[in-house]
Amino acid sequence: MAKTLFDKIWDSHVISDLGNGFVLLHIDRLLLHDLSGARALQEAVEKGYAPAQPRLVYGTPDHAISTAPGRTEKTFPPGEPLIRNMRAATAKYGIRLFDLGQDGNGIVHIIGPELALTLPGTTLICGDSHTCTHGGMGALAFGVGSSELVHALATQTMVQRKPKRFRVHFEGTIPEGVTPKDMILHLIGDVGTAAGTGHAVEYAGSAIRSLPVEGRLTICNLSIEMGARTGMVAPDHITFDYLAGRDFAPKEAMWDKAVAHWRTLPSDPDAEFDREHTIDMSKVAPQITWGTSPEHVIAVDKPIPDPTTGPEDKRAAWTAALHYQGLEPGKPIEGTKVDWVFIGSCTNSRISDLRAAAAVAKGRHKADHVTAWIVPGSERVKREAEAEGLDKVFREAGFEWREPGCSMCIASNGERVPPGQRSVSTSNRNFVGRQGPGARTHLASPAMAAAAAIKGAIADVRKL
Amino acid sequence: MEKFTKVTGVAAPLMRQNVDTDLIIRIERLVSNTGRKGLGPYCFEQIRFKPDGSENPDCVFNQAPYRDSPIILSAENFGCGSSREGAVWALAGMGVKAVIAPYYGDIFYNNCFQNGLLPVMLPIADVEQLADEMRASPGNARITVDLENCQVVSPTGRVIPFKIDARRQHALLAGLDDIAQTMSHKDEIAAWQASDKTGRPWVWL
Ligand code: SF4
């Protein structure tokens, strides 16, 4: 029978059929971060279970650490016990930890692909909803809660119900000024934040095939923002070129064997999906969110929506969102004054993202009233950017160059946008209070965020 | 794991879409609180309290009949967003035993069953009608959520059936422990792994 990419990985990982649509699935990789990871490890041990396969488990502190230049684990004191516990627990069970300042450290979803811990055809979980990011490598990756993480540590498996399959085609040439972030925001605006609920999403089409791996990771990253626990892109020569030679990638004869297997993974031409949706790339413009849900998104040259003319079941939510964001319906969103710019997070903090932002910032200067931060996604991204002189470009443009971590994406490390202030952020969530209580967030691409810093207001990067 | 069989009580209508887990529990609370307990006072703090720390009287959880409600009524996509299981712990800490909404964020939905909290799925029209019946008789109206018979009984006595996976229903009724259940498949897991080590040796570092 013809199979999808998802089916092939799922079926080959089923250990046992538990009935009623549930299976016991093998998990090939577990990634731990400082908020959910060490605690899960501790809980597993308290329940009397040592990690079943410690060599398949990897850890990195990223959430509750300061990203201030020269930071240590003490810079953000509430995070210090978490990182200490993580060190002790991973050392005890022989789990590899990429510690602060070490090569390999960074945001958990940046380092997985970067170190080739994430491989095509593997199953991977992490106690974090944006684990779907790893699907950009052709892996089946799920975000899980603490209990499921404890279960996986103890058994190297997960009890799961098979989701439905949803394929999204992005067809055509990517227009000038449009990035993977704009593609996925456009899609979420089109189908809504619940379209993917209960589904595994495959991103396909000519525009996806033309994207480098880093762009595919950005697209998969936002799968959870349309409700899908997992999103994926079929592995191809672009994936293999990206992986070749990376730290944990197979080498020599083993590499050839792996690639031969990976080539069998893409969906069969006649495989069936429960739902299909197509985006015409010629209709996609640079995006900016206006509200408090990623589906509250428009092209930057469009006016702020008017709830009275919107869909009836969304009017109350739109009105509340506009009130929180301090925006007036019907006005252009372009030109809205901005106080903060955050370029970082597992969505957009890879080297290609920093290059795109630097291309906009180069030879220009941020507006005086704006605070602009660049937070590289990993130690390696940071070093690579510095070797290229990107840190210098940013500093000369008045941006702050910081240490890797989650930072202002989630504000769990005390780095916050002050109440009532407006931020353009390259992260993935514009929820109420996400960047700090009362903070007003607009999601956009790195180029759009850099443009906002320069103009001091929401700006159309194509006009710069 | 905690069992769930049946709950009868006041249901608080929090009739908004996309109640995300960041709204249910702020991440800072999970940095400084190291256990599953003690999160109740911070549940929904962004809407329950004003910036100065005083209660927000507009919030349903601060209104007399709805304080300490064991049931929450809400609209589409409840529990979307972050995977933080702390959202379920915080709800449980506030005394919530069941939520009734049209559908949920997938990860939140799974997390509920790990903690004895029942997420019931009913069409929005039914949830709205339940909310109306609650509001029509404040202080007196009660809802029953019955997992054994898979039904909700409204304040006026209407019986509304709901669907749930048989596996999840059974596990929640019996309070079964997932890890112990999986451990009974130990040999199958070992056999799968042994065969995978020959089939995909590059995965095994
Ligand atoms: S960068 Fe943001 S979304 Fe990504 S893992 Fe960190 S907190 Fe989560």
C-alpha cells in the first residue's frame, strides 16, 4: 500500500499495537532542557526507574539562563538550581550535556539538527511544544508533557494514537522579501490555529523543495501554532548535504547505508492524506501579526482588521486582542511605533536568520527609542556569526549582541519586554504576556524585525 | 495515577477561544516551583489578578458562585500552545476536575489524562447552552460529568453524551500507571531494539 513519509516512520517504530488506535512507539532520541528535562529525570528516578537508554538522551540548558554578555549560571539566580540539578543528574546517568559556553550548547531545537542528533527517519521527543521543529530534517518529532517525558526516559517508548495526515503544498517561486517565516505565518492566517489539531503535517511543493534545511526548520517550528503536534519535510539531497560531516551524523560506509535508507522515506506518489491544502506563493507577502494569536496575522501592507466585519465567531477574540495590543482597526499597521526588537528563538536564530537581519542592518542604525537584541540560537551559531563579522555589523547598527538561549521568546529567564511596550519578535508566540506581563508582541521574520529596529516602527522590508 | 469517575459541581463559564497554557500558568512559576504541587494560587493569574495584585472582579473565577468550581466550560482550542504540564497541575491545584470544551491542544489533552483531569469534548452549541444554564441560576446550578457512562448532566437535567477513547476512559477510571503498563512489554521493546540495531545501526550511538 502507498505510504506517506509520516506512515513510514510511524509504522517502522511500532513495537506493539495496544488496541483502540493506540500503539507503543519506539523513541530514538530524547532531548532535555533545563526546565522540563532535569526534573523529568529526577521524577523517573524517584519512581524507581533509571534512564533506559542514556546514550540516546542529550541535554542542554537554554530556558532559565541569562543571555547577557559574559553571563554565568549565576546571572539569573532562579535558574541556577535547575542547571545544577541538570549537571548532577546527567553526569550520574551518563547523559551527554552541552553545558553553558561549551561548543554544542544552545536552544534545544537549534542544536539537535546542528549536531546531527536529529536524523531523517528517527523519532524524537522533548518536553517542549516546538519539538516539531526537528521535522524539518525528515524526523518524526513530538513535543510532550512531563509525564510522557518521564515515561520515555524509563522505557524509551511513548504510548500514542495515530494522528491523521495533512499535507500542505507551497507552490511557485518565493517572492522578493518573503522568507520561510512569512510562508508559515501566511499559512496559519489562512487555515487558523486549530487546523492541524489531531494531524501530522507534511510540508511539500516546489517552494519547500527549494528551501535550505534551516528554512524548513523554521516552517516546521510553527506547526504547533496551527495545532499540529508534529510537522515534517521529506529528506532529500539538501538534507543530506546539510548533515554530511556533522558531529553525530553517520560516517563513511555507515553514511552510505543511512542515505540509502533515507531515500526510501519520502511519501509515495499515490499516498493518500486526510486533508490537503495549497498555498500559491505569488500571493504571499511579508507578514506581521497584529493580535494575540499567531492566526492574527496580515501582510505588512494591509490595514489592521476590523472585528465588526470579521467572522462572527471571532469578533470577541479580535476585539480583546486589539484592546490588549493597543491598536485601532482599519489603520495601516505599517508605521506603528515599536519599542523593542528581539531577533532570536528556535524559530529564527540560525546563521541564515542572522545573515538576513545583518543584511538589513548593515550600514544603517537603529532608531534611538528602540532596544534591539540579537540572541544567537547556539554557541556554534554565535561563533560562526562572529567569524563572519556579523556581531560587528549589529553592534555598529546599535543592536545588542548576546549569548545563546531562549531569552525574550518566553521571558522565563527574567528578560522581558516591559508592560505596555511594543515588540517586534522573530519568535513563535504572541500570546498575552508571553514576552512579559502586558508586553505587546508582533511576530515577523528576521529581516522584518531588523527593518522595524531601523525605522523605529513596523516597516515593510521591501521598501527599505 | 489519580482516578476519575464522576464529579458534580458548579461549572465556571470561561467562554473564550484559544485559552493557551501560558495563560493558565506563567512560565516563571515553573522556574521557581520545583514540584507538581502548589501551583493552584497562580492558575490564570494574568486574568484573576490586576497588576497591583488585587483580584479582578471581572474574572469569572472571582465571582461568588464560580469560586472553587470543579468544572470549567470553555470555547475552542482550550490548552493550546506550550507543552507545559504545569498547566494541568495548576488547574488541579485550583480544584478543577474536568473541563468541557469543543476541542483541546493535543499535548494539553494528553497531559490531562496523566493527572486524573478529564477533558470532555462537546460541540460549542452544547457548551454554550451549559454556560447559559449555569448563568440562569447562579449559586444553584450544578453540572455532573460522569465518565463511567460518558455523559454530562446539565443543570436542568438534560443528559448529553460525549465520546472518549476506550483506552483513556479505562485508564482514568482505574487510575492505571502508564509506565507500569508499558513495562509489561519489556521483552517486545528489547526485541524491537535488537532488530533495529542491525537494521539502522547509525541510530544507535
Ligand atoms: S526559543 Fe522559545 S519556543 Fe523555542 S524552545 Fe525556547 S522558549 Fe520554547
